Amino acid sequence: MNSSILVLGAGMVGTCTALHLQQRGFDVTLVDRRAPGQETSMGNAGLIQREAVEPYAFPREPGFLLDVALGRGAQVHWHAQGLWQMGRALLRYRHHSHPQRHTQATQAYSRLIAHATAEHDPLIAAAEAQDLVSREGFRFVFRTAEAFDAAAQRAEDLHTRFGVRSQAENTAQLALAEPALQKPLAGAVHWLDPWAVNDPGALVQRYADLFVARGGRVLTGDAASLQAQGAEWSVHTTEGLVHAQQAVLALGPWSDGLIRTLGYHYPLFIKRGYHQHYTPPVPVRQPLLDAERGYVLAPMQRGLRLTTGAEFAPIDAPPTPVQLAKAEALAREWIDLGQPLPEPPWLGARPCTADMLPVMGPAPRHPGLWFNFGHAHQGFTMGPVAGRLLAEMVGGEPTCVDPMPYGPGRFG
């Protein structure tokens, strides 16, 4: 067995990949330019979304698309340069979002989501991270009765098809559950299976600490320096050039830039997102998604985190947090956010694929190189099962999930 392996990227997916490879006897070095969990993995809503069995499809409602085009609403913002760069991938994304194709993608996507909490659970215990995790679910809240009724019906359908549990709550039940609400809402769908993490970056760091305690190495280095040298792979780190027999690319939204240097042109794109923390006088008990407006309020150790929808812009474009201002105004309609913390808004990027499925498996033209990226909105949720599946493939073991739908070869 090729026993030494580099894992490039110390977000949730990369760190969990390193842990699972280590459990199988590999000599693993985890490399990132920053400390574990300090990029995309730290800025999300902190949700391990067992209910998220359907990938986000390209919107097809003409009214919604018109609002996006005209810059109305808080759910989507775009840069002309971003749309130009991502145009082909976004057209393929729209193609794959046709209801029939989306249903097919959901079958493969849901098989990974089904393992979300079960795979996080032993890592949380081993990393002694129980203090970071609440297992009481989270809520989609609704402003109108029509949207609430449709969502309650959809929740029943998902329970029938995928076994995810939820409870519909009327106006009074929601007000009792969340005393921070200042005005009546139509109701909520309380998803019972997800878990909420009050410091997502800290959870990744705990997993990385577990990896180090078990003998792994975490080094600071530049993934762009990855090179094939004979039958080995090498990368530059602050401790010098590090060699290994195999390598895994788990670079999230930066994966596309590196694989292009290797000759792979996949239909990848990013969705940027922002967050800001606030100090509400009445704490929010559980994360809340304003389902008709497209932002999340999530209690964190630092305060109440407001996270935005999708911004289509180049990954290195200057911040344009217009969605954050819009989402804050919308949230203040029904909750007292208090004051924002005196810090600039956080900005990160989600790594997406046109067919809504992650890229996991061997690089088609580079022996010893493996891909594990493209988990879109759910890298934090899928990290442990993605790490396990990739490690099983590297080790030649039977896999917990059929890896075929996620194989890099599907893009040619």
C-alpha cells in the first residue's frame, strides 16, 4: 500500500479526510495556508443539516429571476464579471436543475446526507467537542400562511421519501419556542434531526487536534506548489519540501484554480456569502432560516450570526456586502438584533458543481492524486462522510456509499 499521503486543505472536508486516512494506517500530512477551519468552514451557519437531502437547484421562477436581475431582494447578488466567468457552468447548473435531473441528483446527494450526523457523532465524542454542539434541530420560519402550508406539505413528503423528521408549528407554538420574536409569524417547520454548532471553526480545529493527538502532522504550506516528482507528490511548507506517495485535493472553492493547472476543466463555480454578529437583548434559542427571504440567524459563541444567501462574484473580488445590509433590515422587522459587533463582515465562498454533486475519487490522468471537493453548501455537513468515503476508496475497501455518481470522470 502507498502509505504516505498529503491532504491539501484543512477545512471540514480535508480535516475529516485526514482523520479517516489516518484511521486506516496511512501516514498523513495535512497542509493549509491557515490554521484548520479558518476559511470557508468557519463562516457558515454552523448547521449539520441531516434534513438537507435535496441539493439547491437553479431557481426557475420567472419572478424570482427578474428580482435577481434587477438587484431586488436579499437572496442573490451578482457581479457582471462573476457571471461572465461562471457563465458556462451556470448554464449547465440550470440544465441539471430541470426537475427530472434534479430528482436524479437528489438520489445521489441524499445518500451522503443520510450519514451526516452518524459520521459526525464519533468524531465529536473523540474530539471532546460536545460543548460546541446542540442536537435540538433548527427552524424554517415563514411570514405568509401560503408559504408555511406549502413547506409543511414538503416536509411531510421528505419524511416519507427520506425519513427526515420535522414538526409543523403554528404562530402560537413558534412564539412560545422563540421568545425573541417581536411579531407574529405564520409558522415554522422545526427540523428535528439537524445539529447546530456554536463555533464551526472551533469544531474543525478540535477534529484537527484529534488528528495531531493520534500522530498526524498539520503544516502551513501553499497548495499551489503541489508537483508530481516521479512516483511521488510534493508541496512546499514552512518546514520545507514535503513528499508523499499520494495526495488529496480538498481545497473547497480554491480547487478549481489548482486542477486547471493540471489540465482539468470541470464545470465548477462559487457562491460567495457573508456573515455578521450581533448582540440581541433576548437570545435566539435555535437557528432560524427566514425561508421566504433567504438568510439565517444562528446563535454562536460570539453572538447572533446573520448569514446571507449567494453572491456570484470572482473569488478574489472586493467585498460587496449589500446582501448583508438587506438581510439585516429584513431581520429587524421581526427580531431585535441589537448592535453589530465592531468587526468587518466575514466573506467566504462555497464550492459548487454544475450537477450539484461533489467531486470525489481518483484524478483521471494523475495516478496517486485524489479529489474531494465541490460540496457546495454542505461541506460542513458532509465532511465526515466525504472523508470516510474518500479514505475507503484510497484504501481499496468496500465503501459506505456507492462512489460512482461523484467520480471525477463524469466530466470527461
